[in-house]
Amino acid sequence: MKAYLFFGIFILLGFSARAQYRASQLPLSLAYYGNILINPGVKIGTEWEFRQWEKTPAQNASPRQHRLSLDPQLAFFQQGGHRSNFQFHLDLAYRIQKLDRRRYATWALGLGYLQQSQVVNWSFNLSDGSRQDVERTRRHYVLPSLSYEWGFFSSPRLNWYSKFSFAPWLSAEAANTLSLQVEIGLKWHWSTSKN
Amino acid sequence: MKRKDFLKNFATLGLGLSFFSTLLSSCDKGSLLPDDLEVNFRGKVLIIGAGAAGMTAAYLLKRYGIDFEILEAAPTHGGRIKKLSGFVDFPIDLGGEWIHTDPKVMVDLIDDEEVSVDIDIITYNPQTFQVLRDGELRSRNFANQFYSEYKFKNTTWFDFFDQYMVPHIRDRIRYERPVVGIDYSGERVVVEDATGTFHEADKVLVTVPISILKQDLINFQPTLPTDKIEALATIDYPPILKVFMEFSERFYPDILIRDGLFEQNNLLYDAAFGKDSDHHVLGLFCIGEDARAYVDLESDEAVLERLLAELDAIYEGRASQTYRQGVVQNWSKEPYIRGSYSHFQEGYRSTIDTLIEPIDGKVYFAGEAMNPVGQTSTVHGAGESAYVAIEKLVQA
Ligand SMILES: Cc1cc2nc3c(=O)[nH]c(=O)nc-3n(C[C@H](O)[C@H](O)[C@H](O)COP(=O)(O)OP(=O)(O)OC[C@H]3O[C@@H](n4cnc5c(N)ncnc54)[C@H](O)[C@@H]3O)c2cc1C
């Protein structure tokens, strides 16, 4: 219930803004984030826009806004109830949007650091099932990533998005692996862009 | 979703269902029997088979103060859970090894607040995966992102039953009593074992592997109802074997899969994973068509030789160079097991319902293939099936 209220206020606030569906210079994002959808987590992030330009590809075509930004993100997600992952990620993102549309698409190249803490050994009591962690192990990974994001402005200040990131997990001490990270969330554009 | 329902949905997936097992820890748990269970029955019960299902059933009957006896064909209890001690410095599970659900299912199976002991569990989340396809070895470590289940740390499935159930029922187990006939035509049930001894009881609970029923190794009088015979015919019960080899060095990944990544019918795995041990033990779990190449060989030595040659071909001779010892458990050649575990076709729920339907209120069924409330083909599933059968039996 609380969550609905929160989203409701977000959307209402969004509609009160100027009707212009563009990213602000410093949007804030909040997302459900997971390594495959069944492993739950959260991600917060922002975007620091450092270049933006507009182009009209052909006569009568609607102008397109192109935007380059650096997107720092912080994430936490669980895997199977016994692995906790903290992740810091920085994306170099290229976004494109037709100015008369609410949709946009972003491609990003990123680099992240992930720390995983895993319960490798635990015990439970046979009388009542109470559980105790006996041993944890920590792993560290560097995550280069390639992402695609698709978003939609539901109001000038708020956009919904989903993002898919493909990332090898590279580690000096643990086995290398890779994953497809999925992110579904919203971005709050609290100050609108220069244009 | 209730754990029960969730388990049902994945019941036929065998080992593959392990991908989802970790999800289950968040689902509801509770007693497997209703608190207000009415125990109306006061006669004698014969339990056929002392595997996970038979032992659990006996443990429950003991709790309800019902007279029972277990007739077991083999010289020991356990059935398809079997422990090998002394091979290295940790016990080896020659049969059921993985815990394919939330390990706390054991709390439900024991269901006794007095048993306050801690059970050590390993999170079985192998990190290195290799797949052998067309003679080529490929790394598939990404599987470690989603494959994870559990194993015992210092003990085994066998120890769980042996330590917490068997002490309550040991004096009621009759070993080396293979049952050859069950006559339920009269008021009481008469059971004949291979030594020619007849045993009488009011009810009988059959927990033998389905291979024994499919191959008519027990003569039922009257014969089993046609719908049961037809239901049994739809269940596959493929061959299986396990092999454990010790090497002086480790040259293999945590898991080497020799068929498709999601098949898991032919896998080699580091059996020392997560154990406090310096020994390098490689296990082979091979079921179905792939298993035929081994199970029909004339001796265990021939199996070990074949497997060593295969490993040498993959790892450039390192297997024979570092080989120390090996052990083979050929379940297909065990006279009272004769294979692996049930593999159901579509519509397995109605098949199970048909199989567990008691006959004339006298003959009841339980076992890994007969679990209507959870996973089939597993150790804990066999235990759960006993709860279902006993719930029916004591009320009648
Ligand atoms: C190699 C292998 C690996 C497995 N791995 C896993 C795993 O990792 N995790 C998991 O959960 N499950 C696993 N399983 C499945 C699991 O072991 C079984 O589902 C479970 O142990 C079956 O218990 P049960 O009581 O139904 O049958 P059983 O254990 O087979 O018990 C039946 C008993 O009946 C006896 N018997 C047979 N005929 C007669 C007769 N005529 N008269 C009297 N007694 C008789 C047998 O000797 C046996 O003791 C595995 C099975 C195998 C074979």
C-alpha cells in the first residue's frame, strides 16, 4: 500500500512540470535490479550529462535528441538467499530520443566493481529449524558491461525504464563468470534539461 | 504460493529442479500431519522395505503407539541412501546425496522439538563448470549464477535417518526378509518372505522401489488392480550408477557435464566440494542411456578402467597418472533396487493418485514415486510420502 502511495505522489508531481519529455541533467533512478529476474535487488543511480545535441535526420522527420552521460549506480542484490552482492557501476551512456515522442533508447558501455558475500556453510537446528551461518566467503569481481535501456516518459518528470546489461564477471581469485542483469525502474527528473 | 504447490509443479524435473530449490527457503513450512489427526486404527502394520519411506513410516507408527514390523530384503536399512565410510576423511553418499529442497524439510520429517541438534549444511554452488560436447571441453561458469542447492557438510542422508529415526525403530526391523507374496484376500493380510516365513498383519505398507512392482517380484493375491498396473507401466525407471575416484591432484572443475548443460544425466563432480578435506575425490553420477555403457560391464574394475580412460582422453592422461583408488556403486545391479528412481510422463499427479490409493483398506503404498504433496524421486520426497500414507492408514 505504502509503495502505491509513493508512486502515486511521484506521478502527480511529475504532471505538474512543464510538458517536455526530456532527461534532466541529473535524474535520479530507483529500480528493481536482479541477476535474472528471480534474484531480487535494488539499484539507485544518477546521470551526469556532459554532451547533448539535436539533429533532424531528414526533412519532415522529427528532430532527435542525442545525449552522452556518465551514469554512476549503486546496487544490491541477492542470489538464492545465500549470496549478497554489492555493486558499484559506471556507465558511459549514449541516449537517443525523438523529441516529439516519449520513448527513448540508451546504449551503454560500463565498468563496475562487485563484491559478493556468500554463506558457504551454515547449520540449522533439527528441533525448530533455527538457522546459523557458520562460514562466509567473499569474492571480488570487475564487471565490464554492455547495456541496452528502453524508457518511456509517463510525465515530463518521470520516466519508466527497463535495462538489460550483459556483463562478464572477472576475478583474480574466483572463477570468472557472466550474467545478464535486468533492471526495471523509474527515473525522477527533478531539474529539467537546458533545452 | 505454498511450498507444497511449488514443489508439485517441479516434481518431474529430477536433478534439474535444483535450480529452483533455493527459492523454496522463503516458502511456508509446517508440520506434515494435521494437529488434530484422529488415530482410530489399533492393529498391526507390516512395512515392506526400510528405505527413507519405510523408516519414516515406522517412526510415525512408533509415535502413535501402533504395533508394526519392517521386512527389509537387504542386510541393512537405507535402500537408495547408502554411506561409504573410510574411503577418505569424509563420508561418501553412494545413493541420494544432494538436498533438493530447503534442508529444513528435515525438521518436518523428524517433527520433534526434543531433538535439538545442529545439522551442518554446505551451500552447494559450484563455481567452475565445464561441458564436454563433441569431444571439446568448454567452460560454462555462468551456470554458477543460478545453479545452487545443498549438501550435508560432515554427514550424509543415511546418517540423518540412522541417527534420528532408526534408534526408535531398530528392534522392529527384520533384515534379509525379501517379501515374495502379499495375500490380502482374507480378513488379515498374509505376507510371505523368501525364507518361507509367513507374517500376518491388519494392514501392510509397501515401500519397495517401483522396479520391484513393475517386474512382478512380489506376488499379490488378488493381483494388483489394473489401473495401478497401467499407472506403473507409464513410469520410467532408468539405470544408474555412481563412481567415486580419488586422485593425488585435482585436474577437474567443480562440475563436468558430459551431456547438455541442463540435462545433468551424466556428470562428474568434485565430491569434496565444501568439505573440510585435502582429498581430491571425483564423483560420477550417470543415469539413463549414458549409464548403460557402464552398468552392463562385467565388473567394477571394468567400470573404473573405462572411466579412467575417458578422463585421460579429456585431461591428457592426468587421471591415470594421479589415480589412487575408486569405488563403484551400480544401483542397477542391486537386486532389491534395480535402477534409479521414477521418471514420470505428463499427468504424473493422477498417476501418483492412482498408485497411492489403498486397496481394500489393507494395502497402502509409499515411496519416492508416490509422493502426492511434493517432489518425487528424492529422499525427502520419499519421507513425505510416508506421512501421507500413515495419515490415511491410522484414520481408517
Ligand atoms: C544413485 C542415486 C542418486 C540419487 N541422488 C539423490 C539425491 O542426490 N538427492 C535426493 O533427494 N534423492 C536422490 N536419489 C533418490 C533417492 O535416493 C530415492 O528417491 C529415495 O532414497 C528412495 O527412498 P524409498 O524409501 O522410496 O525407496 P528405497 O530407498 O529404495 O527403499 C526401498 C527398500 O525396499 C527394499 N526392498 C525391495 N524389495 C523388497 C522386498 N521384496 N521385500 C522387502 N524389502 C524390499 C529395498 O532393499 C529398500 O531398502 C538418488 C537415487 C539414486 C539411486
